[in-house]
Amino acid sequence: MKTTSVVIAGLGGQGVLTSADILAEAAFITGLDVKTSELHGMSQRGGSVTSDVRFGHQVFSPMVPWGQADCLVVLESTQVDINRPVLRKGGILITPDLIDKKDLLHHRSMNIALLGALSRHLPDIAEPAWIQAMRAHLTAAIQDVNIQIFLLVRKSQA
Amino acid sequence: MLRLMTTDSRLLLSGNEAVACAAYDAGVMLGTGYPGTPSTEILEHFSYLGGKAQWAPNEKVALEVAIGAAFGGGRAIATMKHVGLNVAADPFFSVAYISVTGALIIVSADDPGMASSQNEQDNRHYAKAAGIPLLEPADSQEAYDLTAKAIEISERWHIPVLLRLTTRVCHSKSIILRKSLPQPPSAPFFQRDIKGRVMIPSNARGGHRKLRDRLNAIAAWNENSGLNIHIPGDPSLGIIASGIACMHAREAAPKASFLKIKMAYPLPVETIRSFVNQVKRALVIEEGDPWLVEAIRAAGIAVEGKAEMYRFGELNVSRVQRIINQDASPEPVPPAGKLPQFCPSCPHRAVFETLRDLNCIVAGDIGCYTLGALPPFEALDSFVCMGASIGTGLGLRHVLPAEQAQKVVSVIGDSTFMHSGITGLVEMVYNPPATGHVVLILDNGTTAMTGLQEHPGTGRTLDHKPTGKIIPEDLAKVLGIQRVHVTDPTADRDAFRQLLSESLASRQLVLIIARRPCLLAAKLIRKQGRDPHSSSAPKKP
Ligand SMILES: Cc1ncc(C[n+]2csc(CCOP(=O)(O)OP(=O)(O)O)c2C)c(N)n1
């Protein structure tokens, strides 16, 4: 099994790190080796944030090398161009444009909606692992609506 | 996070959480430190697990408290970012000569690439300079295991141990298996050892010799310590690497032979010599300074290093590939991301607008407010290191012509003031410039920059419980500062501007405390029942 590399990008405060935590947790629950890498600090004050998640049988570096991401999820359209070079040839770009506004039941849930779209491209992680991971990383008050959004998007995109 | 713990104790943890987890599992009695990216979460997680964790006013005090705990026979850990070890360097060097009774672990979290630091100093130099054994984990499992190993080494040889992490170890998550770790051999108890612990010259001379003897013994032990791992592979390329660099290298050259060094000081020279003899090309892959390669060469072993350009910034798989290919051609420059900025209603904004409008010369400091150097403010003229604003402001005042000197203001955050600003005020009273001076404390009631930690001025402990509170205006009055003002800079902009102008014109020593809570901190303080583990901005969906 080859290592899968995902990069999640956006601006501080958009939920990049939470999305990465959920993806990593889902891979972890699946029983895979997982590594994540992210930068804290200055980047929290509205600056660019990226988080790398890699999973497979054995992962060495926690950082996704440029041009080798299988999937790139970008939460903010202005951040697409600066992150695009991380994607491999034929890699999958996931942006807010893909999301049908009627599926976005909560205005702060774009990150979860995009995870729903991403999940379609990650066959190694089954739906129950995603749901368990969201329950672990979202506060109780917002769990159900976010899981609903995740599933709507996961199923709506043919 | 431990609440996600599965029954078989397989956990997904960051390197920082793994260090905390090992410290907790090994019965560490006290964790002390000062916040600093990328080290901050170690103590927060230690506290979350139930360990006794404390923020000290600065790293020097933190290390001194840990030293005392180890003198008393307890297991203690002091955590800091790389530049924090500069602040703690005085006790760090001296304690190397002293026998510690319990375990003393110093964690330095280095920041190659400067994701959020003012320099990328390589603290491996400190291990050699002070004579303190150095352990370097490459992922969370190693962070866990080496924390336990550091305790073992410290207690066996009565020596402090430096655990050096880097950003991508601290803030990367990977899987660990939690173990049952050996517990402290005995309960704390004071045993007098004046010769061993009072570093007057007559005792310190013996202390230095004892240190070198211990290091020789540890060097011999390290040859078979099990900490330096030979991973057999194609002998045409042999890579010697430590820390995260080893992970990048194993991905970049999966077929190569590897010698992974987890304890680089004292160096396992014979282990390295025998590895080098078995391979055709021996290459050292290390992040930061050419520290390992120079140490190996000094031992008379011929090894290849990296081109000078790879001293700068972090390594990654692509850069390691280039090092292996001896490619020193210019690297593609990644596009710049969006710079961070003040939160929309940050109280620092009002202050920097005023400083800009009054065309002040601003001796700055470090915190969120350092963003005042960026457009649209560009109203912060220098930043050297924590606490330097007051000293550098005074120095400017002493030499500049009067009309410029009168425009100099020192600007410092509340946490930074507690850390190392107080001695600056003492200097100001003791050596006042002819034109007077104005110090502005930006008191937002938190250590915002590193993720909203408490400090002695908030009156709350690391885990947000009430405790003694230091009041800067009272302190300033006791020090004899003539004019002390406390004001909310956002309440009345014109009044604030006028106060600052008058202070500058007064030719007196003035302290203005601009007090207005950080909005993010205020929110957290309101919902006290919050998960103390998530110290940074509140969780988003
Ligand atoms: C010696 C040292 N220790 C720690 C740090 C990390 N650090 C940077 S700014 C800062 C404190 C910021 O708090 P404050 O001064 O209150 O300003 P704020 O961010 O709240 O505006 C810290 C701890 C550092 N740069 N240097």
C-alpha cells in the first residue's frame, strides 16, 4: 500500500487544523500508520495555514513533498494558487466551488463539507471511521449538523 | 489526545503530547517552563493529564525551579523554545557541574525555518558547550521513549539531560504505544551535599572534572546503548542522520543503509566509525548547522556533508534528495502566503495607529504586537529578543539628538514585561536618559501570541486557577517611576493620543499601561469550563 498524501490549506481561523485532525483520526481508527504536520504560532492570526496528513503502511516524513500530494483541499479561494504546486500530476483539487450551497446547513462548516468531498477519493477510510473521528474532534453541540453536512456532500457528488 | 485512547494504548499524539505523556507515566513530579512555540503544549498536556505543571515568569526561573526539584530527589522537566535556553543558559551551564539527585530533563524546542521565531539557532551546540547529554527524537514514539530514556540517564549519572525537539517533531502527530514506565526509585528527601551543590571555585573545579568523567562513561555506554540504530541497506550509500532529518532521508533514499543517531552527545564515535567502514559513500544528513558532520570529522572519520545552502531553513524530502544528488543549484522559491495580522478588534490596533500618527521611534518587543511593524502601521522600529524593548529604547535615548530622543517609546507586552521587562524598568530608574523615557505596556491580560497562556500578571495559574497576581503599576510606583498611567487605549483615542504626547514632552520617566483584554482571551476566560487542553483559538467545526 502506497502512502496517501493530503494537504489541507486555508487561512487561520477557518478550521484547517480541525479538518486535518479529523482526517488523521479517521485513518488512525482504520488502523493505518498516520503522520500529520502543521504550523502553529504566527499563522493563527489570519495568515496562511496548511496542514499535511499522510497515511499508509509506514509513513516516514510527516511533510508532503511538493508535487506529491494526492489531494489538495483549499478552504479559501485566494489560497488555491499558492498551494497548487504541492499537488502531483493528476492529483485531486477540492475547493469551495464544488460545494452545493444547499448542502451547507451551517455557515461555519465549509471545512467539514470539503472533507465530505475529499472522503469520496479516499477509499481506504470507511464511513464509520469518519463519523467516529468527527465525534472525537467536534464539540457536542455541533456534531450532528456537521455529520449531516459531511454525509450530504459525500453522497451528493457523483 | 488521551480522551481518544483506545484500550491497547495505541494513541495518535503530537511530539509535545508524547513528551508530556511519558513524563506523566514516569512519575515526573514537576513540569515548569515558559510558553514559546513550538514547545508550549508540553506543559499544557502534562497538566491536562493530571501532572503538576507551572508557567514560570521566564525560562531561567523555570530551569532553576526544576533544578531545585531535582536537588530534592524529584523527577523534573523544564520546557522552553530554543531561544528560551539562552535566557536559561546561566543555570544550564552551571548545573552540569552539579550532581542532581532526582532526574532533570531540559526540553528545548528548536524552530529550524523560523515558522514562528526570531532566529533558527541550533541548540545542539548547547549540549556540547555545557557538557550535557543530548537526545533527539524523530517522531512521537521516539519523543515518548526518549523522555523515559532521559530520566534513566539523568538518574543513573546524576546529570541533567537535554531533550531537543524541532518544530516538525513537536507539532507532527504520529502513533505511539504507551508503556508502563519505571517509577521514581524513592520519594523526595533532602540530603545535604554542600561540596557537590555549592559552586564556589574550590568545589566547581572538582565538579568540572567529575562532569568530564561522567561524559566519558556515558560516551562508552552510548556505543551499546541501543539508541543508535543501524538499518541495513545498500552499502553504496550510507546515511548518518538524527531527528526529523532521518525521516526525510529514509523516504528520499529508501534503499540506502542508515545509522540513525538518537543520542548525538556524547557521540558514539566507534559505532559511527564501523558504520562508515561498511559503506562506500558516507553522508551526514542534518537540519541546521553542520554540527554532527563536524563532530564526526573531528573524531577523524571522513564523511560527506551538505552544501552550505542547506544550513538555512527546514529540510524536507525534496531537499534531502538534492543533498544526496549533490545538487546546489538554486531552489524554487515557494509562493509567499498571506501574512498574519491583528484580529479585527484587537486592542493593539489603537496603540499602533497612535504611535504611527505621532511618528514615534518605537523600540519594540515580541508578541502579537510585533505585527505593528507591518503595513498599515509600520510603527515598530526594532525587535531583538524578549524584554529588549526597554534597554534598546534607553540606549537610543542616550545617543540620539534631543529632538529625536524625545520621540522614543519602548513598547512591551504584559507577558513579555513579566518575563524580562522588570529589570529594564530598574535600568531606567537607575540610568535615566536626559530626555526622560516612555514605556508602554500593552496589557491585554494574556500571552496571546503563543496561544493565550496565563502569566504572573493574570493572577491565574497554568490551569486557570486563581493565584497571586503581580500588578505592574504598583511595581512601577515602588521602583520610583515618576508618572504611571493606566488607560484603555480603545476607549477614547484622542485622550490616549494626548496622554502619549504629553508623556513624550514631559522629559520624565513615564510608564503607560494600555489595558484592554485580548478578545480571544476574554472569551476563553468567560467559559471557564473549557477543555484546558485546547489552549489556542476556540475549536471551529
Ligand atoms: C525567550 C523567549 N521565550 C519565549 C518566546 C515566545 N514568545 C514570543 S512572544 C511571547 C509573549 C507574548 O505575550 P505578550 O508579551 O503578552 O504579548 P501578546 O502576544 O499578548 O500581545 C512569547 C512567550 C520568545 N520569543 N523568546
